[in-house]
Amino acid sequence: MKRTLLTLAAGVAIGVAAVSAPALGSHHAAKRYITAGVGDSITIPTLDLFCSVERHDPDGHVTGPVIYCDRDSVSGRSWGVFVSRRWIKVASPTYYVYQHARLP
């Protein structure tokens, strides 16, 4: 009986290792980093997100490079987020709803 339980436990351990090893490896294998420069755009379909990197915000209130992200499925303007070196701003289609300075 003891030998049967040991064999069963070893079989379960081997089975768990065989099933979990590909899953653990695939998570890290699928990780990629994307670098975007001024003028580049990125679409992330799973989040319904479209982002573009610009020299400054469209209204000229934020100086320096800015990344702007909004919903990809909406035609026209939608709620979005501006991120620059100094500011994080949340914008409705007509005005900034929230802004906060990026602190070190």
C-alpha cells in the first residue's frame, strides 16, 4: 500500500510539473517591450485603446513630448489620457477633467 501511494504521489508530481512548465514558460516568452518615438502610434485591440506620441498636446498647453491614449472604437473624440514628462491629464471630449503633476 505504501509503495502504491508513493507511486501515485510521484505520478501526480510529474503530471503537475509537465502541465505547469509550459504555462510558466509561455508567460515570459510572450513578454515584449515596444518603443515608440514622436509621430508613432500604437493600437491595443484587447483594451480598445489607440495611443499616439506627439511633440506637444493638440491645444499647446503641455510642452514637450506627450503620449495621448483614447478609445479606438469611438469615431471622433472620446475620453482620453495625456502623459508628459511633467503632467498626467484626464480629458473628456471638451475639457481636462483631472490633472496631476508627475512627481519624482
